[in-house]
Amino acid sequence: MIEKILILNMTRMGDLIQSTPLLAGLRKRHPSARITVVVSSDFLEFAKRIPHVDEIVVFNLRQFNEREEGTNLSWVEVYRYLEKFLDDLAASRFDLLVNLSHSKLSALMISYLGVKEVRGFACHETGDRKTVHPWMQYFGTEPFNRAFNTYNLVDIFARGGDVVPDGQGVKIVSEPDDGALIAETLARENIRDGDFLIGIQAGSSLEGRRWPAASFAELADLLAEKLGARILLFGVASESALAREIVAHMRNKNAVLDLTGKTAIPQLIAWLTKCRYLVTNDTGTMHVAAALGTPIVGLFFAHAHPRETAPYGAGHVVFQARIPCAPCSYGVQCNNVVCIDKVRPRHVYSMISRQNEEGIWELPPDMGNLEGMNVYQTSFDKDNLLRLKPMIKRPPAPEDLVALAYRKMWLKALAGDGGEKSWKDGELEDIADTVREDYDVACMEPALQDLRSKSESFQVLRRLAERAVPVTDRIIEAFGSRSLKADRLRLWSETLTQLDDRIDETGLTHPEVKPLADMFAKRKENLAGDDVLALARTTRKYYRQTIAECALMVGALAYTADILEARSDWNLNAAPSSIKVAVPGR
């Protein structure tokens, strides 16, 4: 019985919000359990707004950076702090630990705590890395295969804790007193109930992800002049210079209220609740607004990828540059961030104006050239996964079709032991529905040809794994008959190493199968110890999982190709160029 649950979440404010469906699911599954969340000292106040938490524990290494000048730092002090911190946690004897941080320190902390049931990034007794739970293993491979991932971080977090989100979005707690904290500013600025307030979050953790200050200024002028909006500039104190730059570019300076550096968490919540819309880069403020039900226009540039971190809820809109290199790979430092210029202020204004007028998100006919961008509407599919529905229909690239197949495959493969090798009737119908609804299928021949060739890559990977299974069988049989010889074991080990190398090479040379090759490698990281028989049995299981996953992908791709070839009965000319989805009420 699970009585005590520990969540490690020591990264960003956004990650705290994105963990709320996981927490809600754990509370529903274990209603009497005590849930403790460990957060960094920077996010203590915000953590108090996260529902379903019984106890907040602060991990404060920042104290060692805030010492008086001239005071030497002693590593003994740091060690003693860590030791006491972990001893106090260990005394609670937690039954379940979910690590949503991905640092080496958090992994070492888990080893020290000795919790029996763990999810997430951890390490062996030897200090080597391991990742516990299939969905958390997927989380570790996703950053290297972004073109084929369609899961929001919220969904990965939740399923990594064996929770299926309920499709209700992320949540935070607002307090009755929040509004009183901004009452004086409201009166001073003559802001009344019903005024058209639009928030702008122009900053972000990485400067390369930011829409230009001049673009925000042009948008703010359009909103002020044409819709009579008052503009609220949000951000931390370090972003005040950016706010001043925006105001300097504007014609309607009296329409702007600069709140950068002036909103603690309660005030930010109060202001966002009053906003009709929030226009924002990929930021923590965006996730706060999503949790409050404020409609969001999200701007995703550089490394920011809407599939991973779009506002989690139905009825939001996301703009992304449509260029071959978007999004950037992690670790890339771009010296020519052209993506930020593909989305223009008139595009964002037109979407907001149309929604304000009609009450629904749709592409205005006068929006202009849309070739350089993608526009998505957020919703939930029947599996309660966040879905990004394109508002501009285009022919799918082969990578899009492979990503759709992966979306269905991982749900099936990661739910159990990966033993099923075939699809049941009706399981793949979602792919047909998505292709029909989201893409222009009038010209599909190039994608079809490429899709067939990509399917062969999965067969290559499958055959490599199939060749490895009999080798593990021989090792297991030799142990059982007590006839194992060192030279044979060495030969079989070398054979497996060669096949593993070829699996890795196949992933590197065929990007469409790299998610499977990386997942195989991630699983093998969990192998530890010197029990050769146990290692052989576990390794055989990993090969069989890879074989099953390849078979599922081949079946899904064949189904996708078949429905596209048989699409003559689809009413292609009636396919809409936009969708109409009501913005959720608050």
C-alpha cells in the first residue's frame, strides 16, 4: 500500500505546473497517501499554489552563493547540509518516489534515500546512470528525436507515474486575497472591470527564443489602436530593460502598463486572471496562464518546440516558424535566428481580432502570407493526450506520418512489456482521422514513396534484434546445463556487442528508427551486477521489446500508406483551411 509519496521537482516553475495532472492522478489513485514535493528555494512560494500537495520541502543550495563577501565556502558545510537534508527525507520512509528532475545530483539523492519504488532518473550503486519506468526512459530519448515526438511534457510526466491525465489541463490554486493585492494599482491606473486587458510576456529564459521587442511593440500598437486594449507587460526584474525597449518602440505609450519586476506570484495570478489574452514566448508565465484558463497565443522559436511544451489545455493558439531547422536541436547556438521574423505582428493581431469578434479561433481571410509559419490549435484527443491541430493544411512530410505512427505505437508498447507484435482491428483508425483532418492529401505521392522506404529501415533494425535473441538463448541454456565455457561466453558477448553497435549505427544512419535504437540503448543502461544469467535474460527481453516495437511500427506505417493510397473516397475539395474551436470559459 502506498502511504507516502515523494516528488522531486527542482528545475523550473513551468515544470511544477506541468506536474499537476500527475499529482492529481496520484491523489485519485492513492487518496489517503501523503504527497511531499521537493522544490528548489526559488520556487517555494509558487509551490504553495500547486494542488494535491501535503508538504513542501525546500532544497536550498543557493544559500552557499549568497554568503557575505570574503567568506570562504567550505565543502564540508555543503556536505553536512546535503547529509542532513537527505537524512531528514529518508526518515519519512517514502513508499514511492517520482523524480521529475534530470540532474546527476537528483539521481544520487535517490540512491541515498533508498526508496523501494522509484520512477525517473536514478543511478546504480556504482554511480552509473539508469532510468526507471518506460515512459521516463522515453523522456530521456525524446530530446534527441524531436521530429518524431508528439507528446507534451505533461503527458510524459503523468504516464511516467502510471497516471492517465483526465483531459482537464493543468491547475494551480488562486486565493481570494490575490485580487486585493493589485487593487491599488487598478485604481491608480483607472483600470475597471470589463476593460480589454491583454498581457504580453516578452522575455524568456533564453534570449534566442524571444520574439523581437519591435514586433511586440507593433502588435501592442495594433491591439491598442484597433481593439482599444490596455497592454500589461509581464516579466521578472531582469527583463525591465526589454520592457522599456518595447515601450520606446510604441506610438501608444499611454496604453501600456509595465509590470516587470512588480509581480510576485499572487499578483501575477491576479493580473493573468483579468487578462482577455496572453501573448507570450515559451515561458513559465505561459503555463501559469494555461492553469488559470486564460487564452494564450504562444510564440515558439529557436529551441522551443510546441509539441513538447505548448500550453497544456484546450483552446489556445501557437505560432511556430515553418523552416527546415525549426526547432533547433538542444545545444545548438544559432547565429542567425531567422525564425523569429517569420511570424509578423499583423498575423498575431488578426488571430486575436477574429477570435474577439467571433468567439472562436480561426484563420482570418486577410491574414496574409502564411508560408513561413505553422499555426496550431490545442485540444485533447480520445486518449486525453494534448493535440496540436494545424490550422493551415499542408501535405504531410514523411516525418509527420512516421511521428503519427510513433504516437500510437508508444502508447501500446510502453503500457505493458512490449510483447504484442500486431495491431487489433480499429486501433489505428486515429491515424486515418488525423491525416484526413490535419493535412492536405491532394498531393501525396512523394510522401508515400518515402514512407515505404522508411518502413524497410524498421525491418533492418528488427532483423538485427532477431539475430541477437538466439545468442542470449545460448547463454541462458549453457547456464542451465552447467556447460558454460569462458571462451564461448566471450564469443557470444562479442557477437552481442557487434549487433548492438549495428543497432546504434542503424539509428544514426536512418533517423526514423533512431527513437527505437535510442530506447534500446536507454534500457540497456539499467543493466548492472555480475549475475550473467540474469543479465542475459533481461537483455533478451530488451531485444524482444525492440522486435515488437519494430513490428508495430511496420504495421502502422503500412496502414498509413494503405489509407493514403485509398483516399479517393475522401472529399478532398471540402477540406477546410482552418478549424473552429471555442475558447474555454474560465
